Amino acid sequence: MTSTSASSTVGGSRTERVRSPSGVDWFLIGAITLVIAACVNVLMFTPTELRQGLAQKIFYIHVPAAITGLYFSVIPMAIVSGMYLWLKDERLDRIAESLAEVALVFVAVVLCTGPFWGKPIWGTYWQWEARLTSTLFLSFVLVGYLVMRGAIEQPEPRARLSAIIGIMAGCLVPFIHLTVYMFTTLHPMPIVLTPNFTRANLSPEMLRSFLYSLAAFLTLYLAMARNRYRWATERDRLQLLEDQR
Amino acid sequence: MSAPPSVELSYRPPGFVRDAIRVAKKDLLIEFRTRSAFMAAAVFAVLSSVIFRFTWEQSRISPLDVAPGVLWVIFAFSGLLGLHRSFGVELADRALDAMLASPMSRESIFAGKALANLAFVACVQALTLPAVGLFFNLPAESFWWGIVAVSLLASIGLVAVGTLFAAITSNTRLAELLLPMLALPFFVPVVIPAAQATSLLMNGRPFSEATDWIKILAAFDIVFVAVSTVAFPFTLEE
């Protein structure tokens, strides 16, 4: 076994190469730098919205985190979970597990940043409106998914049953988005992810900053998921070695 | 020496619906004989409606404003009591293995379990509705038929998701804790529209005003009944 790579039998008969976790993860460092740069760009070089003032700047963190957490984490998790049930490749299970944890981080960012915008604009930190409530409950689904993984010791049933929850969570997300249109609530209606994207109601500077923030958050999401996947691979490899001993 | 009796070798597998009804009958018969889960759910439902009656200022808030929420909290939590029992009874003596060894399809086992759970939830609701009506002094008007229809529609979604999660959590160490933890977030898109539709109907609004909420319930039912039926066989894989 070399210091940079190692052959592993994790995955049953499959062999995969695992890099050493001791190396510096430049992708993650680059992603964090991009997010910091996006925050600086939002604070220093993006015009302040006339009516909402500084509070509106939270939009550049809150919305990209929501899009990443809800659509780029939970839905891929559901797709990967479905693929696991079909292909029975445990690497897919590790990807789903990684995406669930990363999704929970981003949903937590959404739930933490929302109140800071809500207090000056709505006059209250928390409002029981449909979308906010649904996002909160989606975080409960993710917590339940991760707790359930911890409650099953055998890898195969754990992966199989988790995959089912993953698919169900993915089916829940469209209901969350639908609630925005079906309920008349206090939550601002989508201004970028509208059915007609070309009519996005943002100034060009704001839209540019928003898209830059979204790209930064997506990069961070990829870097975190990649790191978490590596950790899960190492954990399973260690478990396999302990079982063989 | 007489000829040996002829043995019928050709076997015609019973239909999906017939198998599902057979499984549902078995579950309901067990419940009818033991009455353990139903009694627990019934007592829970009546006790909850009594306790809720003392948690709000009766002179300032109309019972019509509180009753829909009370009803749906009771429906959601009492349903969980029956759902947990659904697969719990199959764990003793590995009864589930015997069921899997039978020629019934796994989808029909799921449909049977869900049907039995639906009957269980409907019976608890049939007891809860008059109890809440009585304790909250609700008027005996025709809106109750609409509420019964909404309750049945919502129960289909609740039972489909709940039965699947009961099958999943029965394989885990923390079944009693995990079932509500997993199922309740999925109940939210059912409970919110159902409670809103119930509120509209109780306040004398026409049924047509509740149509949007009922559409959400119907969409949820279609999506999650289909997904749960397809996903269920994977919970039983050896």
C-alpha cells in the first residue's frame, strides 16, 4: 500500500482506488475561496436594493444555498438512491449518504439565514408559512435518513432501506416547490427560478452577483460531497479490514 | 390394488386484488381478536380531544377555528399507532418469511397491509369525528360528509407512506422512535391541505372553495401510492 493510493475491496468484488486523505484538498480550498469571494462581491460590489436595504444581500447566500440544498443535493440523492436499488453498487450508496449530509448542511444554512432577512422585512424571525415549513420538514427528513442509517448495522440492508428513503425524499421536493405557487403566503415568490427564466425580475448587476454566488455554492457543494465520499470509502475500507481480522 | 388418487399439479396464482384482500383480512382479524392497537388508538383519540378542549381560551376563540387542527393532529398521531403494529405482528415467529414464501406478490402484500391500515385509520376517524364534534360543541350539519370525504382522501396518502416506513423501520433497532421521525415530515403535505379543507368546510364554505386543497391531496395520493408500491418489495429483500 502506497502513501498516495491504495487498492481496496470495498464494494464486494469491485476494486477501487482510494487516495490518501492526508493530502491537501485543493478543490475544497478553491471552493471555500470562491464562496468568500462571492460574499465580498455581494457586500462591496453589488448595488443595494432600494426598499429592503442591506437585508436583501442575504438573498445571495440564502437562495443559492436553497437551490443547492433542495435541487442539486436532494434530487441527485434520490436519483443515486434509485440507481443503487437497480445496480446494487455500494459506491452509489456512499454517494447518496454524502449528498444527504451535504444537503443537510445547505438546508441548515437556508434555515439560519432566513430569519436574519425575515426580522427586518417581515418583522419576525420565524413565520409559519408553507415553504419555510416545508424546508424545515425536509431537514427533518434528512435527519431521519441519517439517523436511520445509524440504526442499521449491516451494510446491505442499511444501503437498501436508505435508498428507499432517499427516493421518497426526492419525491417530496416537487411538493415543496409546488407549495410556493399553491399557497398564498408571506414568502417572496421566486424571481429567478420562474417558469419563464428570461423574465427574471433582477437588475443585470444583481443577477450577475446571484449567478456568481450560485456557481460558488455549487462548487462548494461538489467539493464537500467529494470529501465526504472519500471519508465514507475510507471508513468502509477500515470496517472491512476489521471484519477480516 | 386401487389406483393412487390423482394430484392436481396445475396451480393458478390468485389475483393481485384477491391476495391483497386476503392479507388485509388476516391483519384485521388479528386486530379484531386482540384489539390492542385499536383500543390504544381509540383511547388516545378521545383523551386527546378532551385534553385539547382545555388548552385554549374558550370565550375568545371559536371552537370552529380550533377543531380542524385538533382533528388532524389526532388523526396523524393515532394513525402511527396502527402503522407500527402493521409489521410488528409479522416479526414474531418470523411470520413475514412464511408470507414471503407464499405465491403472493410483494406488491399485493403491501396493498393488503395498506388496506388493513386504511380500515384501521378509518375506524379511529369514525370514533374521533363524533368525539370532537361532541366535546367542541360543533353543529350537526351536512359539512360532515365533506369532512369524511377529505379524511378518506388524506388517509390514503398517510397510510401509503406510513405502511412503507413501518416496513422499513421494523428492520431497525429503533423502530418505535424512527417511524414517527421518518413518517411525520411526509405527513405535513397531507395534514396542511386536509386541515385547511376541513376548516373551510366547517366554516360553512362551499365544497368548491376547498378544491385546490383537495387537488394537492389527490396529487400526493397518486405519487406516493405509486412510489410506495414500487419501493415496498425492496424493503423485504433478503
